[in-house]
Amino acid sequence: MRGRSRPKPRSLPALLATALLSIWIAQPAFAKELRRSMPFIRPLLMGEAYVAVADEASVLFFNPAGLDGLKETSVEAFTPQLAFNEPVRLALVDSDKFSAELDEIQDDLDNDNFETLLGRSFFTDLSIRTPFVIFPEKGLALGLGVEALANLQILPNRTIPLIRVEFFRDAQIFITRFGGIGDSFSYGVTAKGINRVGVDRTYTPGDLLGGADSLTNRQEWLDVQNNRSFTKGGLDLGFIYRLQGRGGWEPRIGLSMLNIGGFDSEGRLVGMEFGPRLTEFDPPQAGELPQINTVGFAVSPFWRGIRFTMAADVVDFTRTALPGSEIDRRLRLGFAMGLFPHADGAARLSLLAGSNGGHPSFGILSRIWIFEVGFGSYTVEMGDENGDFPDERTVFTFGFRF
């Protein structure tokens, strides 16, 4: 039971039915990692198995229909979150060891030993939600956010190493409408606009032989220096169906379609693309948020004031954003044990764990009074197949929520 009653809208936008049909023939995207707008720490530490969770506000950019399960207003006044991978952590805490690793890389380059370089990456992502407000009784959510990401990765090309550079700053505004039909079916629609300044390009070593000056004199980097931006609008659509369960388990099935930027000439969904493509095979100049389709299942039983959340998702089940067809690459599993949840779903203390494509994640998250703090580790697969090039990352957040 969801513990409240309110009038439920009885009509759905016609776009929802169109999207359900078109996801089955959506076109492939380029990114190996599923970039999401404004990532939240709880889903990251639950292995991104979140499309049917529907017990806390973090579901917003995984499945907007999940907001229909909240009982009270949720406000994030100012919530910065920082994620970085192991090489960046090493540079921060042990500069001597980091310098030694850089020397090894230089030796490998001098001796044309590219094998040890493949898959190496340097990743940081800072996001700030300021503010995000959710009004369950009105079926409305809105907010502003900023995200800055930098990622340098040596791609797994054994003939000649290719270096991918992602660098962008997003300013985002969104509004979400959500509701339900009866006590079983919920839906949500998020309209968002993102203004991006950035670059997403892949270079060969020869492109970089001239040093930093030759790179910054390229047009894409001149655009960044001149603050040239690209603005794109998109939609997130989601549905949740609640099954009849016993003992407060509340089993749920969820479906989401994220980052819908439009349709191509054949009526297939495409993601949110920022800037032009040099060729049809190149990513957009400032990168993209790929269109992602996910189906999932979750339960949230209570026992003596403790909420146990267990979830399983199949991400990109239409095989449009991730390479290959193996199910392990797309499987997400999540678990959370939350002690004494607040009315907005945030627990006073949560222990989190998950599996993202077979890679573990774990951490803690606590909300006491208006303060929320969290810390943990998660891993993202950067290769074509599961287990090729896992990238271990650390994430922490400290903010104000009430």
C-alpha cells in the first residue's frame, strides 16, 4: 500500500504510446558507458538497478514514474556530488606514486608498447543539484542543476592507441509531471533542457604530437575557450506497475525510456546530441546522452523500521547504446538496507550494494535532520565486453535536503 489517496489523472500523452512502439527499432549510439544526466549516489552504489525502485527521490532520472510512490515533499537545497576513478584518487593522495606511473606510461610510449596502455582512463564528474523540489500531492517536480565531467581514455584498439577526450559543462533545467491510474499503474514524463559547453573527440597519438598548443588551436577547443554552447531539449518517460504482494513487499515492474531527443527519418528514437557531427560515424562535437531503454523489477519489504530494497534491471534491452549482445553487460542488481526512512523516502542510514554488469559497488548514505552525506565505490565497464576494462570509481556527496 502506498499510504495516501489523491485524485489520479486519467489520460496519458499520445507521445507515450508512440515511444513504446519506436524503442524496438531505435538506432545504435556510440558511447560504451551509459552517460546519465545528473547522476545520484544511491543508484550508483546500488549498481544502477533503479528503474522500478520507486521508494526515494533519486529515481527521478531513472524512471520519473517512481516519484508517484513518494508520500511527502522532497527538497534538495544544495547537493554537490563528486566522483573520480582510481588514477585521479592516486594523484590526489600519493603524488609520488602517480608520477612513477606516468613515467612508466612514457617509457611504454617510447618503446611502442601500447598493450599496457589500453583501457587506461582519468575520470572526474562533479554535479550540483540546486535546488530539486518534488511535490507528490501535486504530481510535480522541478529543478536546476550543473554538471562538469572530464574523461580521458585510451581506447582498446591494439593496432594504434586511440585517445578519447570527453570534457563538458552542463547547465540543466527540468520539469516532471507524474501520476497514476488506480493503485497499480504509475507514469511520469520529464521535460528537460540542457545547455552544454564541451568536446567529445577521439584522437590518434599523431594528432597530439604537437603538444597542448596544437590541441587547443583546434576548432573544437577554440569553441570551448570562446564558451560556445549547444542547447538540446529531451524527454524521459517511465511506467511502473505494482503487483499484489503480501507482507508489504510491494513488488513492482518498471519501464523507462530516457534522453529522447527526437526521431530520425525512419521514425526511430534518438538521444540528446550536442553540436554537429563531422561525419555520420563521429559523435556530436560536444557529446551526447544516448537514448536508453530499461526494464526492471524491485521489492521493498519493511521489518521493524528497516526497509530492504532489492532490484534487478536489464539496461539497454533494445541493444541501442551498449556494444555486443551479452546479457551480463546489461544486467544490474541492487540492494539497500535503510534504517527508519523519512516520509520522503530518504533513510537515516542506508547500507548499499550492487552489481553493475558483474562489477561490485558498495557504500553508505545517511540523512540526519537536513544533512545528507554519502560515500562509496562503484565500477563501470569501459570495454566492449564484460570484464575487458573495468574502471573503479569513488563517489561522495554532502548536501542539504529536507
